[in-house]
Amino acid sequence: MTVDPRIVELELALLKAPTRSDPDFLDAVLDDDMIEFGKSGYEYDKQSIMAALTDTKEEPMPNDQLEMTAIRAVQLAPGVVLLTYRLQPRAENAVPSLRSSVWKRRDQDWRLVFHQGTRAAL
């Protein structure tokens, strides 16, 4: 399946400054039923993700410090796509991860309904 470039753009925007900490952007992109399984082992919902990202003192990665590779998309149902990829931060001592996200089209917009990141082998 060809990946809708908008999904990849949105996925990257959730990782990078300044959109990562923009509450209006997050509210528009994260589905109300959003769930994330963090590498910490905790489960997060839309409200807890928004609170953590907008209140954080940690700076998001600059645009040139992240690389998505091995991007694959599988249509699970009409308007529902599973996106998987490897995220390689270019910062020193950064750990790569394997990522999976489920995106759902609502009207003309894509909304993130599920995300999980898992530490990848070097």
C-alpha cells in the first residue's frame, strides 16, 4: 500500500518542535479515544498525553535530528491505516525505536487512535 504522505507528516509533527507541544495541533490530531502504550510500560490517553507534552520542560527533537526508515502502511479497513517504521534519532547516544500507529480518517482529516514505541536493537 502506498503511504498517504499526510500520515507520515503528521507522525513526524508529533515528534518534533514546535508542533509536539502545541495544544491546538495535538487536540486536532489525537483522537478522543487515543491510547498509547509507552516504553515505560504505562498506558496513556489523549488527556494525559496532551498534559505531558504541553507541560514538559524537555525540548522536542529539532527537525533535522530524526529519521524515519522502513516505513510501511497496511490498510486495516476503509479509512484506517496501520503505520509502522523505525525511528532513528541522530543525536549522540540516542536509542532507535520501532513505532506503530493506527490512523483513522474522519471526514478529510487523519486522527491518531493508537501508538506504541518499542526500543529497537542497534
